[in-house]
Amino acid sequence: MRKLLCLIFIAALAAALTTYGLWTTKRPAGHYLSDLRSMVAVNQGTPGERGNLLGIEPLLFATDYQNPQRLQRKLGAYLQQAREQHLLNEKTIVVLPEHIGTWLLLGGEKDELYQAANQAQALNWLAASNPVAFARAFVGAQGPGRLQDSYLRMKAAGVAADYQQLFGGLAREFGVTLVAGSVVLPEPSVRNGVLVVGSGALYNSALVFGRDGLPIGQPQRQARPGAEAQPLQVFPTPAGPLGLLLGNASTELQNYRQLDAQGVKLVAAPVAFTGLAPWQGAGLAPAQLAPLLGQQGTASISVFSHGQFWEQRLGGISVIRQGAQAFTAPSAPVARLLNLWL
């Protein structure tokens, strides 16, 4: 009898494991009607030969990330609207918000993840449907937040490939220089024109893509809490040398002074408030930022995402600035475009 019960238990366990294994391989592509509308909320200055800074404040939801093609279609619709409004040219620098690439880790997942009641439940589904990748990432996780580190690390190679294909493709399709928000990856770098990941610490990083769709320079990393400050790069663009200040780096006056000393008068500042990544974007009020930038004679743009990921609402005040002047966008239920002619 004991032998029979043992055989029944083994058979039941094998059946359960087989069923679970089959379940993890199924990735249904649900139907989703995305809101592709956008409006030009700010259009400051006069068109000229120097080009323009164009910030896109997208309206994003978890289901937009079910596959990269869906997100590309939404962002492409915003850029097409800008083209129709004559806001794109060969010297246009388009700026997207911080962490717009980080959420690519949600791609290709099960409907249960997108329909979860909250973010914690959604991340549990992420781990459950990718058990091998999650286990491997957990073993290699670093720092005190091992669980969060694992979520961000487990699909890093695929996220890096999707990030480059998506945002490099948009830059090439619309013939613009594109500051592709940011993405959290382990020790990212560009080798032979390809974004690759390492096995070390996670970094919130941003890439700039040229009009040919290829990366310009290396990823600009945001300094990790308690770590040594990351050097600020200068990105050559058709509109002039560009500085990139990611997240709360855009609130520190010494960064503008450093870029000014390097001959930079154009600054892109992708910002976000999101609970997924270990760093929080920290935006100052426009009244505080305007005199700060006026000291440097800098033209800059800060861009936030709007939308909702489960119980978490995304938001913030996107701002364009030229010297001591600052302009913000009025609230609207659709995506917003903020343009500054240089």
C-alpha cells in the first residue's frame, strides 16, 4: 500500500510539474485598444535653422508593454503628430521620460500579470511565469534589495535588445536625435554599436540615438545611492552639444556648471516618479529651476510620464526652459508634446 501511495504521489507531482512547465511557455497576445491621441501643449519660440528640443510626455499603462511593437506604435503615433505639426526636422532632439525603457521587462507576459490587482501581485506573476530566469537572477542579485534586483535583472539581455531596437528604430524612422528616457540594466555599455549588459550592479541609464538609429557614445549612467558620481558625457548632435541629466541629477546646480564648462547649452532631463526602480526622480518646482538655469544660459527640457501601472499613478510637471524663463504644460487627458525652438 505504501509503495502504491508513493507511486501515486510521484505521478501526481510529475503531472503538476508538467502542467506548470506547459503553463510557463504559453504567452497569449491579448487585444488592447491603446489611446494614441496627443496634443501640442507648449510650442515656445520661433522656427529657425538651429533646430528644437521636443519633449514627449506619453500616457502609459502596463498593457502598452505587452510587446515592443505595441509601444512602438504608440510612441510612433506621437512622433507622427509632431511631424504633422511641422515640429520635426534634421536638427530636432526628441526627449522621452525616465524609465520608459525599464518597463520593457513586462513584455511577452501572461494576461494574469497585466490584470493583477497591484504591482506586487504582478511581479509575483512575473517570477512565477519565468522560474528559471528569476532563480538565476536571484542568485546573482546584489545589495539589500535582492528581490527587486532580481526582477530588474532577470530579463536584462532581452530588455536591452528591445530597448535599442525600439528607440533606435524610432530615431531612424523619423530622422531625429532621440534621448531614449532610461532603462535599468546591469552594467550596460555599447560595444560595436550594440547595447550589451554585464553581470555587475544595476544602473539606471539612458542612451542617445542618432538620426541613423545608432547609439551616440556610451549610456549615461545615473549615480547609484552612496556611489561615486558618474562622469557627464557630451553628446554631439546636429543642434549642438547635448548634456543629459538623468532623474535627480537635473536638480543639482553643479551638474549644469560642469556641462557649461564643457561648452554645453542644451540639456535633456528625463525624469520620473516610479516605484519599480531603486531610484526616484526628484523634480524641483519651475520657479526654483528657472533662476538655476538662468545662471547658465541653458536651454533644457524635463519630461515626465503620465498614466498608471496597477495602483501606482505616474505624473509630474514637465518643463521647458530657456535661460531664466520656464514654461509648463497644462493638464490634459492625452499625451502632451512640449516644444522649444532654439
